[in-house]
Amino acid sequence: MLTEEGSKRRFWGPLVTLRQVLEGKSIPNHYYGISSVSDNMFAAISRLLELSVLVQENRAAIIEAASRNPQAASLLVRELDELRSMLQGGSAQLDYQREGVTELLEEVYRVVSK
């Protein structure tokens, strides 16, 4: 079992100074959805990654199901396309976050170079 400190180290990884600055701060509530049963971006991205890995690791089963049953094949095409679209949305969210971090990095560079 991971200790509390071990869990924190896993969360922050090599970002030691960011941890020192931010560890006591919290993420604003609006990132977590309207209620505790609402989906939030953190759970959604994690779920999408898990689904994507599950699908890709079981290609043979999916192809076999599609080849045996034309109706299932049609549904699988639709659902794989939906999953792809959902992954694009998750990727867009990650791109947005990356752009925000890049802007902050540039701002910190400007402060440091004064």
C-alpha cells in the first residue's frame, strides 16, 4: 500500500518545485462537473484512454465479431468512429492545457530574463 507521501510523489513525479508552490492549492470546482455524479474531464480522459487501450489490445476479437455478424459490424463501425471522435475531443482538451502551460512558461521566462 502506498503511503500518503508516496502517493504525493507519484502524483507530482519530477515536478518538485511546482509541488512546493502548488501542493496546498486546489483545482476549482467547475472542473469536476455540476455534481458528484457528473462526469468530469479527469475521469473522462482516463476512461477514454482505458477504452482505447482495451479496444486496441482486442483488435482480433473486434474483427472476428464484425466478420461473423453484419449487424454487429455496422454497430462496431459506428461505435469505433464515436470512440475516435471522443478521443479527438480529449486530445483537444489536452492541447488546450498544453497551450496554457506553454504560455505560462513563456511568461516565467520573461520574468527570469529581466
